[in-house]
Amino acid sequence: MKIIGIIPSRYASSRFPGKPLADILGKSMIQRVYEQCKKASSLSKIIVATDDERIFNHVIGFGGEVIMTSDAHPSGTDRCNEVIQSLKEKYDVAINIQGDEPYINPEQIDQVASLFSSENVNIATLAKKIEDKSIITDINSPKAIFDSNGIALNFCREITNPTQEEAYFKHIGIYGYLTKTIEEICKLPPSDNEKKERLEQLRWLDNEYVIKVGITTHEGISVDTPEDIEKIKAQMR
């Protein structure tokens, strides 16, 4: 199976403009993400997908591969799809890797790739068991609900009426797609559930795409604000 890793990277951010170029102990955030992806054994190619010339030139500067994409994409999924459609070389699976997790664990990328060994899987993602109970009601941390075979049943922002006995899982925002599937889902209109929860994966479930969920023990630290950079620096030191 031939797999490509794509890192969507936008310059514009309401809370942290220029975030991909932020320095983290001598290297930009996007370079650190790229270098972590290079450690994943499952990827045949890694491409940064950006809509900004500053990011484009920076990636070229550190020796990475990058493609300019439209600035009109509503999601990273759409940006990944543009890359897939523009390439002459064909791939079986594309993995959408968050550009704001500078120390993403390469094992997570390989785990997503491995989920496509199951039959009839269209899309794959990860979830981590929630240990901190406050996350269960935190609407900024989406949850994944899946059956005993790891097939997604639902995604939501908040668990209503949680019980002490039940295990709950935080959704980890990395996706793998069959390349034929990503082209299809980018043509779908938003579903009512997606609009309600503001989670694009609900559109895929509502259109009966099979999403396989792997359980990971890793949880990367994402960067949303300049303060997050300082927290990461302190941890890495």
C-alpha cells in the first residue's frame, strides 16, 4: 500500500498569525512537524500543503516538499484533496497530519496507516482514553464513540449523562483516507449533524463511510497560542 502524508499549513490564524513559522528551540514549528513525519516508516512521501508564499519558501529552504494550494478551502481535508488531485503519482491512502503538533509521535502516523489493513475501511483516525474526567464535558475536546471492532458510531463535543463505569475516548485529530474516498467526501454538502456539532467527520458518517478508530496512548501537544510555544519549550528543555 502506497501512502502519502500531507501537512496542511495556513499562515492566517485568529489567535496566532504565522503560527507555522514560530520558532521552537531553533526550528520552526512546521519544520519540526515535517521532521517527525519523516520518522514514520509507513509514508512514501510527505508534502506540506499551504496557501502562503512565506511558508512555501520556508519549507523549500529546509529541504522539504511543499505545494501551493487555494486559500479558499474550508478545511484541511479539502486542502489535502487538492494535493492528491494535483499529483501525477498515485497513492492508495493519504494521511492528514496536523501542522500544529511539533512533536507528533511517528507511531501514531504508522498506526493510522495500519488501520487500512482491515477490509472496507474508508477513513481511519485515533482516539485516546480519557483519564481526566473534566475533558468529558469540555466542548473543545471532541469525543469518539465506536464499537468493539473500532468502527466509529458517532463523534460529539460533550458526553451527556456520563457514568463512572463507562470508558470515554478523546478524538485525536489525525485522519487517513483512501484517496478515492477523500475525493468523494470533499464533494458532499455539510450534513445537519456536522453543522450542529461543527465536526466534519459527522458528514462522512452520515453518508455511511466506514471510519476505523485506533486506540492510542500518545497525545501530542498542539499549539493554538503563543503561550503554548513557551509551554512546549519548557517541556523540551
